[in-house]
Amino acid sequence: MPSLFDPIELGAIRASNRVLMAPLTRTRATDAHVPTEMMVEYYRQRAGAGLIISEATGISPQGLGWPNAPGLWSDAQVEAWKPVTEAVHEAGGKIIAQLWHQGRLARPDVNKLQPLSASATRAPYHNPDKNPYGEARAATLAEIKEAVEQYAEATRNALEAGFDGVQVHGANGYLVDQFLRDNTNLRDDDYGGSPENRIRFMKEVVSAVIAVAGGERTSIRLSPNGETQGADDSNPEAVFVPAAKALDELGIAFLELREQSPDGTFGASSVPKLSPQIRKAFSRPLVLNQDYTLEQAQADLDSGLADAIAFGRAFIGNPDLVERLRTGAPLAKDNPKTWYSSGPEGYIDYPPYQAQAAA
């Protein structure tokens, strides 16, 4: 059985180990969604991951309504990403861009636009009186086509910026997920109703990305079990297993699943995980994510359930996470108060273990 520290071929990308860095929103871009110098150092420090999946990165002004998150639609953004990818490559790492359209979760106070979604719905918020999300309008067929083209254009920009590939963000209640799930997709046309129809938008997006990057440099993230940011499904197995089969047939490099558990520390659900069923439907590399320990990660590799594991929050305070896991060194705690702040504190000032131990 492979070790977590063995290399793996993820399509055209040869990852040096099976510890992937999951996408982590950190809000260090400018107000115009342009990457900053701090981000160069942040990603360079974490280049020991087998593969870095970048923070969610907006494909268009319509699709990005989150303050200080980066984008990939303008020349300035592309140019600012180039030093990031160069730094990762110089440090011996690989990095792909996660392509993000927030759909109804794009905040109007940020992008000054009415949200676009599968249907006319409004995302919930923990404080209803302060809900920042707007009432989304149902995308027209022309707007669906435009969104698909924006994913393709963002893919071209990602490759121009030096990324090794891309990942479509199809999870966590964002636009692709809004089309997949039956409580956010209320359409009665070719994009709604049956699971086959609700999968259609995802397939068109992934096909458009493949047409630019090739299947061997294309991946997607899904979150099949449980509610996330108000998006839910009455029968997730009926839509996500066929979705995985369709992705297998499209020939993507790998599929990543964020799966919640009843005792999850960042979102929890009692809805059963679908990775065992998806494993049967998807023959290519399968990457699992959320709340993994080293022992749990290796166990899922040993059983054949997963081919690699994506770690997220552990990379925040441990830029050298792979080496710490390999040597059994203790993991540093991070400061949640600086996850979404604006400066270097809690971003690029976490030392590697050797420096920490010597201090």
C-alpha cells in the first residue's frame, strides 16, 4: 500500500507526496482582488505539499463577492499571480488554481451586483437581520453559457500565470453546487429537475476547462454529504454518484471530496459520507478532505478508499506540515482570529519546526 509520503501522478502533475494543501481563503489580496507580495511568501513556505490547491479565486466580477479574495479575470491579476507560481516552482512544489464562482453567495456589498444562481433564492445567514447575501436571480440560458465561458477564460489566465492546472470549485454551496442540489436548483428546464439535468452545468463547466487545459490538468472539488451554506439535497447519492461517473468519463486528473462527519470541527453532518460509493464510480485518483489525522489519512490510503489526502487548516500554522507529519514532530496551533485579517501576522510568520525548536 502507498505511504502518504510516496509520490503520485495526478494526471500530468507528478506530486512528490500525497499530502495536498486544500484551498484556504485568507483575504490577503487587494480590494481590487489582485494578489499581493505577502501571498508570494505564503505559498512559497508551503511548497512542500505534494500539490497546493490555491485559495478560491474568482473567475469574474459577477462571481466574486468576497472582500480581498483574489481573482483571475484581469491582466493585473494574472501578472500578480506569476511571482506566486514562480516561487512555488523554485521551491520544488506544484500549484493549481481553484476557480470560484460564488453564485448566490457573492455579496452585493462587495461587487455591487445582484447575485446569479440556478434559481431565484437567497442564501441563509446565522443572523437573519444582518444577512449580507442578496436575492439571487435565476440564470438565463445566455448567462449560463457566459458563466461556462468565464471558467474557460479563467483557465487560460491560470495557465498564463504559471499554474500547473486548475480545480473547479464545485463544493460548499457555490454556483456549481447550487445547480447540483435540489433545494437550490428549482429549475424546470434542461438544467433542473432530474439528477441528470442538475449535473449538466457541472459537465459543461468541466468540459470547457478541459478544452483549454486538457483533462490531465483539470480537477474539481465536491462536497457531497450534508448541508453547506444553505445548500442541501434530499438524496445526495442520486446526484453525486452519477456526477462522479460523468467526471470519470470526462477524464479529469483527480476528484477531491470535502466530506463532513458528525463530529466535524468546521461543519458537521450526520448524512453518511459518499466516498465509498463514489470510489466505485470514479476510477481516477480520489482525494479526500476534512478533519484528518495522520493515522486516519494513512488508513484511508491503505484501504484504497483514497489516493491522497488534502489537509487545510493544519497548513496555516504549519508551513512545513509534510515534514512534521513525516517525522512525527508536533503540530503548531494557528490563530483563527488572523485567518481572514489583512496583514502578515498569522499568515507568513509561522516558523518551520526546526526554527521553532531552536528558538
